[in-house]
Amino acid sequence: MSAERLRLVTDPVELLEPQLSAAVEDSPDGERRLRLPLSRIDAAVEALALRGGQLAALFPVTAPEPSLLAAVAFQGDLVALRAPLDGAETYPSLSRVTPAALLPERELHDRWRLTAVGHPDLLQAVDPDPDRFDRRIVGEQTFVIPYGPIRSGVFESIQYVIETGGEDVLALHVRPFFKHRRLEQRFTGLGFDHAVQVAERVAAIAGVAHATAFCQAVERALGVEPTRRAQRWRVVHAELERIANHLDVAVKLAEDAALAVGVARFGILKEQIQRLRAQLCGSRFGRGVLVPGGLAAPPLLEPRVALAVLDGFERQLRRDRRLLLGTASFTDRLVGSGALDRETVEAYAGIGPVARACGIAADARFERPYGAYVRVGGRIATVDEGDAMGRLRVRFHEIRESLHIIRQAFERLDKYGPELRSDLPDARGAAFGWAEAPMGELIYWVEVAAGLVRTVRISSPSLRNWPLFAASFRGDVLTDFSFIEHSFGLTPAGADR
Amino acid sequence: MIEWIARGLRTGIVTTRYPKRPEHPPAGFRGRVDILEADHGMPHLEATCPTGAIHVNEDGRVSLDQGRCILCGLCVAADPVRFAFAHGYETATRRRASLIAGEPGADALEDLRATLGERSRTLRRSIHIRHVDAGSDGGEEWEIQALNNPYYDMQRLGFFFTLSPRHADILLVTGAVTPAMRTPLLRAWETMPEPKAVVAAGTDACSGGLSAAVETSAGGVDAVLPVDVYVPGSPPSPIALLHGLLLATGVLTREAAA
Amino acid sequence: MSTVYTLGMVLLAVAMLAPLIGVRVSLAASAMGSALLAVVGVGTAARWSTASIDLGGWLGFGDAHLRADGLAGIFLALTGAAGAAVSLGLLERRPTRLATTLHAVIMLAVATVIGVDQAFVFLLAWETITVSLYLLAASGRDRPAALLSAYFGGSLSKLGGACLLAGFALLYGKTGSFTFHAWTSASGLGAARSIAFVLLLLGFGSKIGLIPSQAGLPPLYTSSPAATAATIAIAYNAGFYGLWRLGFQTLGPGPAWWGEVVLVLGALTAFVGILYAVGQDEITRFLGYSSVEHGGIVLLGFGVALLGQSAHQPKLAAAGLLAATLHLIMHGIAKPLSFLAADRVSAATGERELRPLGGLAPHLPRTAVAFGLAALSLAAMPPFGGFVSEWFTFEALLQSFRLDSTVARLIMALAAAMLALTAGIGLLAFAKLFGGTFLGRARSFFAHLREPGPGLGVFVLSAVALALGAIAPWEIQWLGHGLQGTLGFDLADSTISFPLVLGPVYRHFSVLAPTWLALGIPAFVLTTALLVRILLRPPVRRAPVWLSGAAPAAASVQYTPDSYANPIRVVLSSTYRFRRTLEPIPGPASPRLWEVRTDVTPAFEAYLYRPLVRAGLRLSAHTRRLQSGRLGTYLLYILVVLIVALALIPALHNR
């Protein structure tokens, strides 16, 4: 797919170097690193954004010196703009360039005391007070429903402040960071075996993706490639995780529509996948599979047995999917709810099924192929509708693609050597690692030295997409709320870290 | 609608018979780590565990705090003679001390609260559960939601999820309590009428898990609320959760073998 | 009885001299006079005796009498009882002398309208009511707005009066007499009967708030001073009396389309009334539109009565008329009660809008109870009077199978559906009104909140409203006597079966036992409470409100009165043309604040009134050209008229 995209002539290095006194630095494949002065960082991001770049991450790093790093996804590469801090505590805000920077800059302010000058709304984001929130709409016609942090159902904790006139939702603010467990700090000083355990537990439902991104970052920092066999198994686990997540979204949507048969049938399908994962590795969430360098242990199930299970699963899924999408009382609730247009998604740098439902063909597996995705192909599933129905349809397409990818991954397995794990040298380095989590692209920045992890920074797709959720309420009413929320399929644990 | 019914009939009954018949996990399933050989342990064993669950005392006696174990399997891989994954799903206990495997007879030194079933005759067969996420990683929520799918169907045992704490009998808490979730969790507890019980689901809830080392987390639910049943696991499987819930209501009295 | 009648009317006449005798004496006289009239009404309707006053012929156009027969007795009792209570309520509020005078004038005029048997005096009294309503509304607070409302309401009433005049003139032309008796026994009226019916319907409808003149009524309520809105509510009954007496009794059995038209108009009125009501923020305007709605419901029963009368099925007519009368009585008690209670709220807080209120129940308990009883009655909750009357209305509409005409059956069925919809929205609307005022947390702070007086009038009406459902069997017996003259038989026999069980005139069609309900529900509640207290003795622990784990300032997170209406507006947004836009408030950039602008297109104002007014103004602009102001033109006009008259008189004389 990425081959079809026209590559512009302009190279970011050519673009930025003369204008902004940027200097190129060494970087592994797939990344372009530029060093520039702190005062020009907003101009650099703007220059890239005007040509289609999207702000993917913004965090302070410590290698090679304390700096502010802005990662921009530009023409298939990750362009890392590193601005040395030199003890500075302020920097020009990127929010005037892209609204995708609003929430990360508030987090930077709370966690590292870095103030973005020119940010319109620098309120506290981390560890919010559930009782104190501001109303944005004045007047007596509206009132506030603080939905959360403890919500109505078995859901993760996050607070939504809904300003409504009674039924119509006029404004919505998302307040994450109630579950801020400070896990990024937990990585510091751990050996790789222990650190990957932390990575898996940042967001359990995307644990394989987190472990993949973390391991990939370590491997790229040390210049090591995992074994081919390990790469294929990583792909299998990642795709199984994606299928489980998408089925979970279908279950939640059916539950919102009070379609009990839908809940039951898709609950059965999801349970089959979770049990398959447990048979493959002992954990229903794919834990203990990945380590930097390859796999931690040999798989517990033969590939042909797993394929047989997946064949039966696919037959059932096809019929259940046809029934679900043919139930008018279900689809009527989704069509037209939470509609997003392409411009808004691009402005907020939205990713994942949310962006693909608006026709944006962005998928880290195929734009910046990593691991076995370099050799295993697939199609990026997009639709044009942009509403909750579109997101569900994108997810069903992706399930079909995932099954196809798993079959391809198993095909050549016997041709590879039995080694599961490559050795890791005792070097120092710092690199990005990325993976396409079920919610969107996940980016890790890992700095390693002497066999220990020094710094980890995470850019979570859930956090990137949450402002889009607030922006997707146009003319929707309160009864549509859970449909739209579940159609986004985001996880507060990943966003809050 | 007929097609749904036809598909359901063709699938048949998939519901487990637990607790009437025991349910066995697949080979290699990570539910609980047991100590096979507790003596003659070397101090370096403590470093294999990322959460510090393994303790070797001066006599060389090895103990594993299952309340801190995140089931990473590193100790099993390092010393398979001494550590192994148990062949069962059940992990729940009513005393925190019972979670420490290898410790000789952690017995009735703790004052146990009566189970819900003992406190109220009517609360044996119809229990309403309010779940609160106090900072989990999201996995426990999936396993708790799985309790309602046709495989586990907790409603046949009389358990129901409720949305309002005023209707709840059991508070099912996941996650080590983060600072921001502490007050909402306490409010949920206050709003529940007597008799009520707390079930801490997941290793994070039992002891703080990976977050325990960070000073800002409370270090487990029992730092904030009186816990009746601990269900360790990372995350605990649905059967383990059912076992824990049945312990809390007093339907089951046998705890997981420590 | 006649002496009591005379005494009552004299006292009301004396009360008109408020500027001379003082406000308190005048109101006391009003109260006494109304009470006496109530006594007369009860007595004559129950057929214990008759009462009449001979007015002689000095008012012109033949002899006139104030005669209290069965039908008039019912309305006299209602008006008298409500009037006495309202007068007592006004006594506490010390209205101006003008308001007191007008109150007395209205009471007297209404009593006259109800009693008189001659059309000319009827019309005089009717127009007196119209003028008094106008003056009352125009004398209220905020002069410019009050004047506008008064003008609007008054003009619509005046148009109605003009229709009445036309109708009466038509009937006079056909029969040569102004007395109702002559009209009842007239034959050979032909098409004039139907034309007169339509004119009378429009005329009386303008006082009731029938479509399309429903917009005239609420502004009158809103602008009238102090508690005199309750007086206007009493005058409202006069319109129904006119329909009962003239439409049903005098113009006799008419073609079926009379009943069908009334049903359609009634259903539309009820629906439109409640839709407007549910979105209102001002309490009196809300109650005004609620009056429109209840008027529509009463007309549903009346329409069934007309259909039964035209199909020569006296039981069907009785079912409809009974339902309508019961509803009328309930409304006649509950609406003045609600206006008095609303006035007490505005006296205590200084607010007339719902938005700033809330949480008043602990501070104004008696007002809350009174308002609550009125709201429960008007929202048709069992076991109160509104439930009984709406039940009867539904049952009357369900008798459609007794008619042969398919059109009539269809219309009755549709009207029943409309009534159900109206009742549902009505419940929501009154929940909004009561909840928004008395329940929840206060949205504003009011200093020194206390009851504005002992509330004697409110107490009387509350007691009646409380018992109205339970005493339904006795009420129906009394109504049966009263309506016997109109219907030709006593409906109480077939309505009440033993013991205290009611049926909709067709005895075995359906049953309702409001008395047993009124005894049973409290008994059940009390017994359960006692059992719980004695047997279980549960310890009570209070915990704060559960709000998803948050505990913000309560006032900002509770439903506002607007929010009750919001779902209906959103769902019916195409009907209401309901649109909400957010506009940024200019100010410092952080944090950005917004303001909501709500656009609602009121259909009647935009599509009916304004075009008509514009057409009328254009027409009058044309005719103004006739008044050129030049002497020569006027002399020419006189010459032309003289010639025409000279030409016509011989022609007419020859015929």
C-alpha cells in the first residue's frame, strides 16, 4: 500500500536544515533525527505539518543530552526533532500548529515542569480532582453530568464531563489520568527481562503491542534483529490480540444496543480467541511471549492445531457478523453516530481504526513495516463513513486481514531455524520502537546502557485519539454516548500509563 | 431472529459446570506459581522476581508471595525444580497471609470477617457486584466482563453486576489504588449498604503489583479498604474470579491450596 | 333558595364598590357572596329546590331571569366554591383596589352568565368579562409587556365576542326572540342552526383557548397582578357553560359533524397546549398553556356528548357529558389552586420563572403540598380527581363502536390516541414544574424564605382537591341530578354500581373504584411502613448522593427545568424547529467559554397570527383612505347613503 503513495520530492532534511539550523544525527533505519534549537521547534513541526506530517509524540528525553523530542510521522518515516533543553523550562507551544499537542503539553507541564508558552488551556491534567471541573458553557440552559471516574458498567476509570441541555450533548471534556501509575519511571534501572514485564502491563489489552514496540526499540537501539521464527510468532500473537480487541468492541456495542444474542455470540468468539492465546503461551493476554531479542519460550501449541481452531472460528465469525450487521435495531444506533470528518481527524493526528474509518490509510504495519510485516503483506482496511458504523466495519475488515496475516505467518515457519532469541550486545543506544496496537500506532522511545533500561517514553494511541472522541459529538444525544465511546475502542490504562 | 436461535441451538451448551465440576486449565497455563522445594534456597533467587515476591530467609527457606506474583514465569524458567505453575485456576484466599506460599502454616492469627453468607441468610444466592477500577491495567476488566459470557455465565450462580453502589453487596476492586482514584473508591464503599464485602481482584489490587515500588500508589486495596477475599493473578482468570466471589459469599469455603 | 341566590348576587354587587368600602371588606363580601352562590348551586343541582331572580325587562329585549336549574347549579357551585377560596386567597395578598374591583366584577359577571336565560343579558355579561379581563391584565406589573399581552388576549376575546354576537343575532333573526327557551323549542332553523353552532363554538372557544385562539389565554394569566390569575381561571369556566347550555342543550341534536369537529379541535388543542406548556419557563404561562390543554380534554368529552346526541344515544351523550363535566370540575378546583400556590411562591421568592428556583419544599411546606395536590390532579395521577375524569374521558372515547359512522369511529379513536400522548407529556410537564420549583437543591439563594401567610383559601381548595377523587361516587350522583334536565335521564343509576364502584354510564363496560383506591393506597403504604418499622427495625445510615464517584457542587449537576422538556424538543425538533448553536463569548483566550443560543419557531405565531395581522393591517390601510379628512368627501358620503336609503326603504317596505 505504501508503495502506491506518491513520495514527495521534498526530504525533511532538505526542508528543515537550512531554514531552521537543524542538524542531522545518526539514526537507525526508518527514523530521521534532526537536532534543532528549542525556539524553532514549533516552526519545524509546522513546516512538516503543512506538508502532511502528523505529530506522533512529544516528550523529554535524556540521550544524548536532556532534550525535548517531537516525533512527526512524515511520509512514512518518523522524523524525530530533538531540541536540547539546556535547563530551559519553557518552549514555544506546538498547539498553534496542531491541536494534537494540547493534551501532551499539559502532561509535560504536570510531570516535568516544562511550560508551553502560548498554550490556551494549561490546566492540570495528571491526577485530576474528580470534584473540580470547569464548565465551558455559561447560562442556565445547560447543566453538567460528570460521568466517571467510576462508570456504569465494568469499565476502566476515566471521567467525562458532559455539558448537556438534558438530552443533547453540547460539550464534552475528556479527563484521563485518573489511573496514572507512573509506569514510565518504573522501567528505569531494570534489566530487559524485567522491563518487558512492565511494558506488557502498561495496557493489558494491548500488551503484545506494547511488548513488541518496547522490544523493537531495544533491538533497534542495540542494532540487533530478532530471529525470523520469533518475528513470525510475534506477528501471530499481535494479530490474535487485534482480533480479540475488535471482537470486544463488537460485544460492547451489542451490549449497548441491548442485543443479548449479539453479546452472547461475540462473547463466545472472543472467549475462543482468548483460550487459543492461553493454549499458545499460557496467558490469555499473550504475556511472557516477547523479550528483546526474540521469544522468551517456545510456543505450547502446534501451528496446524492453531490453524484448525482459527478455521472453525472464522466460519462462525462470518455467520455471526452477517447476522449482527443485518440487525436493523443494532445498526440504526450506529449509523450517523459520532461522525468525524477527515479534516478533523488529520488536524488532531488521529490514528488507528478511528482514522481508517474516515478514509485515511494509515497503518504502522504497512507504512513502517517492522518485524515479519516486512515480508508478510496485508491490506489497510478503510471506509469513508467516519461514523460509529464505519469504525465497526473497519474492525471487521481488519479481523479478516488478521486471519490472513496469521496464515501467512505460519506458512513459512518450518523453513526457519529453531532459534528463538538473538543475543543482545552490552552497548548503549537510544531508539524508537513502534507497533500497530489495536487502537492505533504505539510508539516507544527507549534508552539503554550496560544491559539496563535507562529511560522509556511512551506515546499511546488512546491518548492521541481521546480529543477526537470529544470532537465527535455533533448533534448526538446522550443515548448515543456509549455507542460512540465503545466504537472508539480506547483504553484508559494505556493513555494514563 | 430465528437464525440467532438456530445458531444458538447448534452451538449447544458451552457453559462450564464450575463449581460443581472442577475446571482444568490447558497445559502450561499461568494461574499461580507454587513452590515445589522450599528449602536450600540461595539469595540470588530474590533477584529473578521483578516485583520482589520471592523471599529467601537466613535459613535458606524460600517463600513466594502470590499476592505480589505477576506470573511472569522468570523464576520458573530460572529454577524449574523449585518453582512451577500450578495445575489449577483457583487462586483466591481470605487472608493476606495465606497468599505466601512456602511459609509454614499461616493460620488463624488474623481475625477473619464473617462471609456475606454468614452475616445474612438471604445473601447466598443472589449477590450484586459493583466493580471499581482503581488503577488497573485493563486486563482484569476483560476477565470480569468475561464472567457474563456463555462460557462462565455467573448469573446461573446468582451473581449480577449492578451500576449503583447502593444496590451492591460486593465491591470488586481492581488495580493498585492510584492517588486520584482513592477518594472515588472510598465514596463507593461508603455508599454501599451493610452487609458488604470487598474482593481485591488481581495482583495489583492484592499488593500493588508493579506499582508497589512507586511511593504514590497505595500499595494494594487493603491499604484503603478492609479486604475480604484476595484473588491474585495477572490477570486472574474468570474461574479464579468465580472462586473468589464464591468464597466471599460463603458458598465455597475451601481456599486455594497455599 | 331564591333569597339566598339574591343575597349572593347582591353581595357580589356590593363587592364591586371596593374603592369606597376598602379592599378587605370587598373581598370578604366576594367570599361570602361566592359561598352563598355555591350553596345555591349545590342545592339546585341536587334538586332540593329551585332558585330564580327576575331581572325584569329593563335591560332590554324582553324579560330576563337569573334561573338556577340543574346545569346552571353545577357551574354555580363550581364557580362559587372556587371564587370563595380565591377571594380568601386574595385577602392575604392585599391586591390593589382596581384589582379587587375587577375581581368582583368578574365574579358577578360570571355568575350572571351562568344564571341568565336571555341572550342579550348573556352577551352583556360576557363582554363585561372580556373587558374586565383586559383591564386586569393591563394593570399588572411591567407595564409595556403587560399592555401588549392584555391587548393580544383581549383582542382574541373580542373577536370571540363578535362571533357570539353574530350567532345570537342570527338566532334572533330566525326566531324573533332572545330567550334560550325560545331557541330550544324553535323548529325550522335549518342551516342557521349549524352556522350558529360554529359561531358559538368560535366565540366560546376564544375564552377557553380553543385552537386557533389558544395563544390569547396564557398572556392574560401572566400579566395579571398578584393572585388574580386565579380569578381569570374562574372566568374560564364561563366558556364551557356557554357550550353546555347553548351548544348542547339549546341548539339541540345537530348533525354528526358537530361532534367530529369538536373532537378534532379538542384533540389538537390539548396536544398543542401541552407541547407549548412543557417548554415554558414562567410558571403562570405554563399554567396558562396547561389550561389550554385541559380545555382540549374537556372538549373531547363534549365532542362525544355531541356525537351521542346526534345519534340519539342518550347514554353515549351522558358518558361524554359526564366525563367533560368531571374534568371541568377538577380543573376548576385545581387550576385556581395552582395559581394561588404559584403566587405564594413568587411572593416568597420574588421570582416568577422556574430557572432560579429549586429546593423550596423544606422552606415552603404548605405551598409545596398545595401545589403538589394541584399538580397531581392536573397530571391525572390516581387517586385524585384528574385521574377519575381522564378515565371517564378515555372510556367515553372507547365507546366508538356504538356509532355507525366510520368517520366518527376513526376520529374518536384518533382522539383517544392524542389524549394518551397528551397525558404522557402532561405528566412530564408537571413533574418539571413541581420538581423544578420545590424539589432538588436550590439553584439560587433566597434570604428569609417563609410562607407568605396562613393560606386559608389555598387550604380550602387543597382539601377539595385531595378529596375530589375519593368522593367521585357522590359527586356523580349530584351531577346526575344536575344534568338530568339536559340529558333527559339520571345517569347516576347506570354509572354507580354498589358499592362505590363506577362505570362509564354503561354499567358493565369497565370499572373504577376511586374511593377504594383513595382508601387502599394510603392504607397499604402505612401498613408496609409500620410492618417494616416494627418487624425489621432497620438501622438507617445516610450516605451522600452517588455521582460516579465525584462529588461536585450539587446545584450545577442536577437537571434544570429546561432539561425536562429537552428530550421532547430534541425528538420533535422538526416540529418545533428546535436548533441549538454554541457561540463563543468574547473574552480572554483561556479558558474559552461558550453560550447556548436556542431557536424555537412558534408555529402559530409565525404561520397564523402574523399573516392574519399583516393582512388585517393592509386591509385597514386601504380602508383608511376613505377617511380623507376633507369635509367635501364626507358630505358626499352622506348624500350617497341618503340616496341608497331612500331607494331601499320602499323596496323593503313592499316585501
